[in-house]
Amino acid sequence: MNPRLFGCCTSLVDDILVIGTPSISKKGSLHTYKLSDRNVDEIGEPLLAYDGHSDDGFGISCKLFSNSQTELLLIVGAHRKTDMCVSTGAAYIYKSYDFGKKWEYVDILSPVTKIHKSFFGCSVDINKTTAIVGAYGDNTEGWRVGSVSIFNKNDQLKKWNCVKTLVPNSFSVNKYQPSINNSCYYFGFSVALSEQFIVVGAPSERKSGSTYLFHTKDTWDSNNIVSHKINGVNNFGFSIDIFNDQIVVGSPGQDGVPGKTFIYNISSFFDASIGLLPTSNHHNNCETLIAKSKSSKALFGRDVSIHNDLLLVSGFGKNDSEFVGSAFLYIRNNESETDSEPVACLRDSDASQLFGHSVCLNDQFVVIGDPAANNVHIYNVNNIMNGNSQRWANSTHIIKAPQEYLLEIN
């Protein structure tokens, strides 16, 4: 049986949750759910790309955004979408005026340069006026150096137009020249977007990883953009998230080295009146989290999510003789620092190896995808806070992949 990978990506706004299912050798899909303390209800029909095909990867990435009290925006990546026999990838934008019960197609986003297996759509993010799409396999600057495309909303044409494509040396003072060493950066493997900042992970750069920060005072189609690179180790930039002035970067480790998660305050390396500050200041105010659980140190930082005072980090480890995933919930204290001890250790009894492959949260719910088991686990934040932080906590609800139906014509 081909893997469905239900839970490969998840995104949450208020009580509306979307779950990606980028099935192998089948059309990918996306499912929408309404969450409450007592129930989880699927709403509407499964969403498929209008021009989708088998193995299109639709649902490999997704992001919800609340555009207003009545409108939701949704972007979905399809990193294996084929165009004229070239696997270029794509991303699709939808909107809903009934809280996800019905998704209205808005536009398809395609790479300006069509490169086979660029994996355009591997990562996505969206806000009211801007969408970004990662393509970590883009070979324009070198073998799988990667790129990120920026799309601006055009209200008159009711389209989203590509206004810029970022590569590692975009807007950098020290531009590199293509060489055999400039390969496999995987720039765009992870992306995050706020109103004035774009954060891009390049977890394979120089075999250590980097995270890039882009800032504009204007719109993203201007040339008034500055950038900075934060160097790291052990796949630094594998996962990233941004909330207000906080940037979280996952560094899940490699070759047996334990993973870490780093938290940066944008003000520590950016000043609105000056711009980006000297590099010597960047790491002074960085917080570092490590997994205290011996069974979860590997791949700690595989995925991250931050919302208000809550931070969620997933890892990987062993449960008796089985390899399973795990996740840890942290809380920011009154000094705007993150407690080194998690308030909850999350690992369901039904968890598999990929438990924690995708995570997201808000003030009400913690969501953890487990695509190997085709499950998504929902935790109630209030229940977690009132539980025993020293014990592994089971989920409040488990969403199982909807049943597939096979139509036979005799």
C-alpha cells in the first residue's frame, strides 16, 4: 500500500485546522477540521488541486491565515506538480468565507524558471498581501542551492504575481561566486513570513546549516531590502517559525549529535532606525533549548511552532525497543525567557516514528502530525497545563486519515 502521509503538514487558526495528505503515487489532498474541547469534526469536502495528478505532492506544505473576521486564506504546496513533463512544483491559494467549509480557488503559483525537481512548494507561508514559496532543489545558483519566490497580491487582476526570487546571496554585501562548494544549501527548505520579515532555512549549507533573514521597509517588490545570515551547526534551519519579534530555529542534529532549538529576539540584531546591527551582537541574546529526555535528544528541533508565550518543539527517540517521535511544550516566563524545563512532554501511546513530523499550536490547542501512522493528535492546552509535566501525556483526540473509497465500474 502506498503511503498517504496524512499529517505531513498541519496549520491552525483559532479552531480551524487543515491537514495535508501528499499521498505517494496518488493525488494529494487537504482536509479541514473544526476543533472543540469535546469534538473534532471534518468540515467540507477534501480539497484537491484542480489540475492535480498522481504523485503531485499536493499537501506537502500548507499555511492558514486569518485575513479578516470572515475570511481565511490558505496556501498549499504541491512540490511534485508536473508541467509539460517537467516536475516543477506549484502552490495553490484558496479563500473561504465560511470558516473552511468551502474553499474557493484563487490562483496557482508557479516558479518563474521551470527546473526539473526544484521541489517548488516544499515550504509555504502567506499573509494578507504576500505569499512565499520555497524550492530547495532549485539549481539556478548551484546544485540544489535553492530559492524562495515572493508573490504579491494584485487586487485589480485578482492574481498573485511573482515579484522577486530570493537566493542565498540576495541583497548580501559579500556575494559569492558559483563554485563546486556552493551546492546542496537546501535554501528554502523551511520558510516563515511576517509583515516586514522573511526567514529562510538552509539546513544543509556547508554541511552545518544557516538561517537567512530578509527585511523591507517598503513592499517586497522594491529593492529596499536588506538581509543577514545566521550561521549554525547540525542542520540549523531545518525548521523555523516567527511570531511577533521572536524567531525560532530548529537544529535537529546529525550523526548522533543531539538536536537543539534556538530562540532569537529580532531586536537583538535589528533596529528600526539603523537596520541590521553588526554581526557580533547577533548571538548575545540567543536562547538555546535542549531535550532533557535521554530518549528524545536525537532530532530535537525537527519541527517548531511558537504562539504568544507557548513554544512547541518535536524530537525523536525510543520507547522501550521502538523508535518513536515526541514533542515538548515550553512556556515563556515574565522576563520573556523560555523555561528550560518543558511544561509538558507529549508522546501518545499510538505514536510512531514520525510523530512530531509537523507541529502547530495556539492558545487553545496543540496539534502534532504523525504521517507514518496517518494520524494527527490534538491536545487541549488547558488540560496540558493542569497535568503532570514529568509524565508523557496522551492526546485528547486522534484524527485518523479519512477512509479512501475505490470506485469500480463493471
